[in-house]
Amino acid sequence: MNHISKLQSMYKDLQVSLDLMKVYNKKNQDTTGVQFSIEILSQGVWPEQEQVPLILPRLLGDIAVSYQEFYTSKHKGKSLKWLYGHSTV
């Protein structure tokens, strides 16, 4: 994949992520007070990142599970790999 194609794929990833977050947030009006945002990045397009093991607090874990279920219902056969090292609280 050449540099232009990678940049186009990266831009598309960011746009798709924004669109997914809008749909997710509309369906799941959060009453927890946690502002949740996620970026879905295509493997092989973005630089490889180390997956850091982390045990999430129950509230964040519940939100992550909820989003994962939402995502897999929209994208059959795809899975998420969580990169907690890039997270902020």
C-alpha cells in the first residue's frame, strides 16, 4: 500500500469512527457521566501499536463491552483490539 492510499485509509478510518460514535451515542444516552469516545483504526494501515494489558474499572469495562457489542452488530466478522496505552481519562 503506497503512502497516498494509507493516508486516504487513515482519513476514512477517522470519519467512520466519528459516524459510529454519533450513532452509538444517540442509541445509548449515557447516564453515567462518562464521556466516551473511540477511534476505530484499520490494522495494517496505521503503525503497529503494542497492546498493553489493563483491567478496567467496572464502569469503563461495561461501556467498552457495550460499544464492542454495538460495533460487532454493525460489522460482522470484524473484531476490536483495545489499545489502552492510547487512552485518556
